[in-house]
Amino acid sequence: MYKPLFLLLSFFILQTNAQDFDFKIDHSSLIVNNLDTTADFYSNILKLKEIPHPDKAPGFRWFQVQGNSQLHLIYKDTVVMKKHKSMHLCLSTPNLETFIKHLEDNDIEYEDWPGTKGAVTLRTDGVRQIYLTDPEGYWIEVNNAKHD
């Protein structure tokens, strides 16, 4: 008799503890030592649309990723960032093969997760992914994961 009531109460308790913040990624920032070269890479190689900094402050280049999500490049000549493949920006495209051809046409190296040059990783969930670095040495994953 009490078991259905307990299950119903448990359901409501779990629902009240569920995430209710509705987070979306607003932006990600990278510290760079060569602002223009790195910005050119994100504009010309990744084809991200550059958007104006609201204050037009020097030392910043901003890019739209999708919708309202942005990538901010911030120039700092005294900060050295340690980079590792496990810490990366990930972009997804349904046109991975076209993007790979674009990289090859522009002599941009890419590799799979283990580090084999020109190779593509096939994850166990069927997603294909590659990794490349920007001019600052930051890692970027590009994959074909589907998003709604």
C-alpha cells in the first residue's frame, strides 16, 4: 500500500533536484600571443564569423560559433598557457569530409586521437573525429556528432 506512494514521492523529489538552469555555452576564451595570426586561422581555416567586441577594445578578437555561442581570443604577451590534447575546443559538422579536404587544400595538418597524421578516429558510438592545432598550439577537435 505504501510502495506506490513512496515511488510517487521519490519521483517528485528527483524532479525537484533535476537541473533547472537551462545552461547554454555563451563563450569560450583563449589567451593568445599572436592575435592577428591566430584570428586569421579561426576566420580563414575554421570559417568562423568575426564579430565586433562591444567596446572595440584592442587586444580582443571575437568569433561567432553558432547562434549566440562565441569564441574570444585575448592577447596577452606575458602569459604562457600549457596546452594538452585532452583540453580542447570541439566543433561538430555534418560535413567532416568536406572540412578535411579544406584542411588538406590549405596544408593544415590533422591527426586522430592517438596522433597518427592524416588519420580519423572512429569512436565506438560511430562519431568520426580529427584533431588539429591552431597557430598558438591549442587543440581543436572536429567531429561529425549529430546535435538537435
